[in-house]
Amino acid sequence: MSNAIALPSARHGSAMNLRFIDWIWHIRGSVDLPPGQTSEEAFARLEPLLRQPGTSQQRGGEALRFTKIDPASQDKLAVFENGLLQVEQDSAGPVLRYHLVSRALLLCFLAPLLFLAFAQLTIAVGQWQKPAAEAAAKAKADKKKDAKKDDVRPMNPIDKALGAPAPEKDGKKPDRKGDKYSPTSAYVFASLFALLYVIGRILEARLVKARLCKSLLGAE
């Protein structure tokens, strides 16, 4: 029996091409069956884990396929839309191989790319509008300067004799508005989603293996 695990909707040719990148949202692994445990017993132990609202199962020989539609939040495999569980004979004995697909992981992986694209777009728009904005700001500053030039009152002779500083021509502080074309926010969100994906990808791979092990041992 071949060790390759393919979902029913995947074609062989496209599966071979996608294998190099589908690790992003596909989780594969294997769990050794307890000594003397048959495939029938293994699937019976896994039944409570898969018997959840919104989950449908299809059993065929040594394989069990499942699909989830709007799974409940308490479903321990809710993050996976579909998957294949297959019992095979390995050199060390029978093993349960699993291949699970998660759209949530894929979206979490794509989110940083989307925000990075927003950041680049923001930078491009800012560079495009920068000359016009600088010209408008300069014209506004020149206009204010001309308007305030004659508003400065002469110093009182007494104040001048006492060494008081001359009044400023423009008492207003320059505007310090934030750059509305700053990509900082996009970079922050991209970093957060990238971190979330890395943590989720590693954590989900470990959790699903641990849950399958517990189920096969009858611990849950």
C-alpha cells in the first residue's frame, strides 16, 4: 500500500505540484497504534473525537474521510475543514497516518502578504502626492509669513532697555501632523498575523497529534 495520502478532491498531478507549498495549510503526520490494536479498534477509539455537530464521515476499508461544515467552537478539530485518516502497515507496525486541511491557516498565512501590499501601495501613493503636498505647504507658509509680517508691534523702549526678547513674528508652533501615508500600521498588522500564523501552525500540528494519541489510547 502506498504511503502517500491524498484527499478525495485532489488530482494526482496537481497534488504533486502543490505538495511543495500545501504544507502552509495542510498538516500531515503519523501516530503509532498501540500494540495489538486493529484498524477497526482504532477508528472506534477515534469516533468520539469525530462525532461532532457539522462533521460528516465516510469510511472505506482502512481509511476514514471527514468533512466539517460550520463546526462548533468546542470541536477540538474545528480548525480543519476536511481530512483523511488512514491505517497502514509500517516497518515497525501499524500506524495511523493523517492529512488535515485548514483554510484558517491559509488565510492567516495570506494576511501578512495582503498588509505588506497595502504598505507598498501607501508608500507609492505618498511618493506620488509628495511634490504637490510640499508645494501646497510652502505656498501656505509663505502666505502666513506675508500676512504676519506687518503684525509685529515695536518693542516698548523700557522693555528694550531691560533686555527683553523681541516678540516673535509668528507665535504659532508649526503643525506636526502625522504622515497620513505612513505604512507603519500595515507593517504592524503584517507582523502580528505572521506571528499568529507561525504559532498556530506549530501549535495545531502538535495538538492534533496529541489528541489522536490520546484517543487511540482511550484517554479521551
